[in-house]
Amino acid sequence: MTVQSHWQDALDAVDGAPRRQGPLRGVTVLDVTRVVAGPYCAMMLGDLGATVIKVENPAEPDYARDFPPFVGAGGDRFSAFFAQYNRNKLGITLDLKSEEGQELLRELVRRSDVLVENFRAGTMDRLGLGFEALREENPALVYTAISGFGQYGPSSRKPAYDNSGQATGGLWSMNGYPDREPVRVGTIIGDLSASLYAAFGTVSALREAERSGVGQLVDVSQQDAILSLTETAVVDYTVGGRVAGPLGNDHPFVRPYGLFPCKDGHVFFGGYTQKLWRESCELFGAPELVDDPEIATMEQRFEEETYQRRVKPIVEGWFATRTKAELEAIAGDRVPLSAVKDIGEVVRDPQIAAREMVVDVDYPGGAVGIFGLPVKLSETPGDPRAQAPAPGQHNDDVLGAALGLSAERLAELRERGVI
């Protein structure tokens, strides 16, 4: 048996380890990340079958473990936040500031395919564990680095959070209402989008490494990720000099297309094309409006003054006396009309249930309902139903049974705080 096959067999044999299925089975990922930008990337790789080994500092594990909400109490208390982003992982501890911890990571790198880290640019280099150093250990290593501003450039060494990406990538300035101060997007879109791009880049680089035997650095920044989400803002500025600003719930030119109040909340309605406007007029009992000479064409309805004076009041009149459910029933499959749902309504949505986008995972303190895997593969599906590890839960399995350290050696490393 080769060293590599023993390694994979030993990882697969870990008691209680996530079930290995999906197209990435056989790929080993070292997850040297924390919070969300990084853990989310590695989680997606794990959901799709990769063996993900989460590496945490023994004295200071991922501080997302202390983020609410919590399940259970006492020794069974566990962060549901952490559980959601760290499912499908084995957990080990290493002090990467110690020489022995660094050497153990190098040993792991020699047997792994991917390493994901999300420290500030330069941090891993100072530890002797940056891309150039680790590629000496494993030339085929895919080294994925997620950071606020990337691995080079004048801002690369700056500290950053999700809000830093929203601020410097332009999105924050575009969100909200034009007569108020800008509003951040109501989720950690910088962390999440950077993780998504990192997962895509990792799989792309892994494909090349499998083909050529040459690994590479996958460099993803939150600022870059956010900028790529700003739709037409860049070309509006480079072509026409227009600086994008907050639009509230309006589209810059397409109308009717946006948020509308109804009897028990709000709906999104997008009946702006000729076909969809005609369908809408018929569905809501106003077929005569199709040929109304003032609003008969898309160009007429897009015009701001005409929209505000004629079109918007018509649509608001259609919706005002009906509930979200009634409006969705009327629209059916004919026009785009969707209830604006709170998260409770989303979790109970039969479409979400059909797609298995909320799944329960059992923990000693109780079940945790987490979001599922959005990528649905017909032949080799992934699986999000797996626990997140406790700090160092799999030290004996990964560092002992798989890597070959003796029980005495493991006990010594524990005693000195290396693991």
C-alpha cells in the first residue's frame, strides 16, 4: 500500500467521519481558515465529497464557535452558526507559530491536494507557510488565499472584514435610497461571494493540477468579489461617466419592476415586457390597458413621469386589496410575481423543501436546521448533512492513524500545546 492510499483509507475510516460521496471524493483539503470567508469555501468542497481537515489553534480555536445562536447547554452547547459553515469536516489543532506545528502542517501538505487560508496577505509567508514555501513540499498543491484586498497591490496588507469589501468594492454606495445615507447589504455578501469565487477557482486549479501536476495560487479578494457584483456600474462610469447611486427598490430603467405593497406585506412584480404587461392586464381584469395610447409600449412605460403618474398607480391598485398568496395564485406561471418572504416563510416554503435547502443535523444538544447545498448534481450529488467537528476532535485519527504519529508523541504534543 502506498503512503497516499494509506492516508486516504485512514481518513475514510475515521469513526463518525462525513460520508464521502460526490465528485470531489478522494481530494484532501486543509482548511486553515476561520469565521466565514474561507470556512464556507471549504464547506462547499466538503459537501461535494472532498475530505476537509479543519486546522485550528489549540489555544484559540475559530472564534465563530462563540457566535449565536446556540444549541444545547453545558458541555453539549454548540454554535449553530459555526455548525452551518463547518459541516463535513474533520477537526485537528495545530499551533502554527511553533516549529513543530509548522512541520506537521508541511507533513499534511505533502499528502493533500488543496490548502485554503484567509489570513491577511503576508501572514502565512511570515510563518514560512506561504504558497512559495509549501509548493516546495507539494508541487501539485492548490493554495487558495482569501483576503480583503488580495495578495498584491497597495492595499493588500490592510485588515479587512466583510464591510470593508462592501465599502471599497462600490456596493455599499449603491445600496439604499437616494435621499438617505447608503445602506450595507443585509448579509455578509463580501465573505460569501469571495468564498464562492474561491471554491470555483480552487476546482479550476485542481483540474489543471490533475492534468499537469502543477499547482498554483488561487488569489481571491473580497473587494474584487464585490466589484464583480455591481452589475452595470463599471460600464456606466467608464462609458458614460455616470456614478451609480442608491435606487431603493427601483430598477434604473425597467418599469414596472420592483417592490409593491399588498394587503399583508409586499411582492416583487416584473411585468415590464410587452408580453408580460399584456398578460398582467388580462389577469387583473384590465385588458383595455393593453391598447391605452399613453402606456401601450415599453418605452412609454419606462418613462419616469408616465410611470409615476399612470403605471405605478394601476399596479398598486391591482395589489392593494389582495394578499401575497392571492397574488401569487393569480400570477401563477404566467407573470413574474413573488411574495417578499421573511426567513420563517422561506424555511416553510414547499419549494425550499422540495429542493432540500433546509436540512436537519443532529447534535448532542439538539437538531440544527441549516441551509442545504445549492448545487444539485444528477449523477454524483453532494450531501450537506454532517456535523461540524469539536476543536481537535480528530487529532488522533488524522495525526495519529493517518499521518503515523504514535500515541506517546501525540500526548507529548498536547502537553506542550502544539496540538
